[in-house]
Amino acid sequence: MKSKGLFVITSVYHILLSILLIEERKLKNNTLVIVEITPDIETLIDGLKKTPWFDHVILMVGRQQQKKLAGKLTYTLNRKKIVELIDQQNHSLNSIKSNDTSFDIYICSPDSAKNYFIYKYPDHNKFMIEDGLKTYVTPAPKLSKKITSKLVNRPLVNGFDNRISKVFATNPEQLPQELKIKSEQLNWKQTLANLDLEKLNTLSLAFLPTTNLSENSLFPLEKTKSIIITQTLNEDGVVDNESIKLELYKGFVKQAETDLIYIKPHPREITNYETVFNNDKRIIVLPKLFPAELLNLLPNLQFEKAFTAFSTAIDNLENVDTKINLGHAYFKK
């Protein structure tokens, strides 16, 4: 394992796990590549550049723009071509030479938008960092899929590709067997708990430069609290439309029965919860672009209840009395 890494992410959760892996492994001179999938995630770049964890922060076009850049036929049958096309447009990525083997590559959720790194850096160690529940519930591809992917030289997703040599996971024993055999424990919770005050402040400012989570005005001590962690249920086709999703969350609101009810929206959601719940004075909508796990850093914050459809963020919250998690299987009925 090299002493520095190139981290490829699409979500704020990926950024948090990357930072904590850097801390755990004492990595230096790292580069962060943000693949454009999460709306407005580029607004975090300036703050991340000011942290000690990344020397460089680079923005890269996401899957939809890559398809347009290459054309549907090329993207389907000759995806390796995307390396040349992206390098022509992105000076920062182009400046990282493929023969520079001084760093390892850490890919969070290796979907097609990140194939660029598998193609461009064949001689580098390539590791995967878990992507929440998806990493644990996605089955290994069938033989026919493996053959098709090999014929068109298209990497397998979710860490199953042989070019991903290691998978860092919070619960490696729960991974599919094909990932379990090449897994390593990701001790991010302990690493987060061990950060000193200066680094904790730097971490909070990177995600929330204009919001102070520790202010009593946001989380008044005398009020009882619940939190709803939302997800991209309609955006990702888990439910048919937004109305179904909102009925689910309105049900959570009815069950909360606390003075204040916080909603932590998923960063990729298009739903405007301020508008949906504008008549309920108990509702406080938190910013989108921060990982809910940062709420663990507030020692005086306690939620009586936490609700989610199946987000793993609820498992990561430690300051909750009762957790209501419908579970992924609920939506397969």
C-alpha cells in the first residue's frame, strides 16, 4: 500500500469515509476527484482544498455527460475511449500521468462513471470503499454478465471486478462472498471518535462552512427531538413517484411525537421538504451536503427517535434512543 492515494467519489458520505481512511492509514499528499452525480457537490471544493487531507480537488464529468461526450455506441462498445476524451477536456486529470505509480486509487462505488480510472491506471493498486447498503445487498453478476463485460472490456460494478483488489467495509463479514474474500475492515467510526478538536472543526467546516451544528438555536437542549433520514426513493425508482415517498415520510412525522422533527435530505433528492412541510412548525430541514454521521460529534444532542426507509446512516447514528428502519426488503413486496 502506497503512502498517498487518489480518491474517486460521488457523494458526501464517500468524502467522509475517504478522509477517515486517510487519517487511519496516515496517507499524505492525496488527490480527491469528485465525479458529478450529486447536485451542487462542487460547492464543497473550496472548503475541501483548505483541509490537510487533500493536496488537490478535481471535478470530473459524471456518467450522463460521459455518454454524451463519447456517444452511445462508443460508450457501450469501446468505453476505454472515455479516457482520451476526458483528458482532452480536463487539464487537471490529464496532468496526472498514467505511469506515475506513486499512489494507490481508492474508488467509492465503482460504477461506469469511474471506469476511467480502471482503464487509465492499469498498473496501480485499485481499492474500493463501501457505498452504504448497496455494497452489501448487490449480488455478484451472473456468468453471462461477466462474459459480456469481458468481451467489451467493461469493468464489473460494485467491486466485483478483479481489478479491484481490496474492498474496505465497515462490516466485511456481511459482504457477498466474492467481496468478503478480498475485504478489509474500515474502522471509520473509531477514527472519527479519535479526531482531535482542531481536526473535528476542520471536518465540520469542510461540509458546513455557513452552518454551526453545535448552536443551541438549531438543537435546543430543552426540546425533544426526532430525525428522519430521507432517500432518493422516487429518483432511483424504488417507489413509483414522489407522492408515495412523501406519504411514507408523513407517516414518520406522525409517529415522531416530539417537540422538533429534523429532516436530513439525501444530497441527490429533488424534493423540497421546506415546501412540503411549511405548515408544520416542528419540522426543521437540515442542509443536504453533509454526512449525517457528523451529528455524532455533538455530545449534548440526543434524538428520541430516528426514521428511515433503509439508509445505513441510521445505523451510524449513535445518539438515538429508538431507530425505525423499514429495511430494503420492505420495498420488494
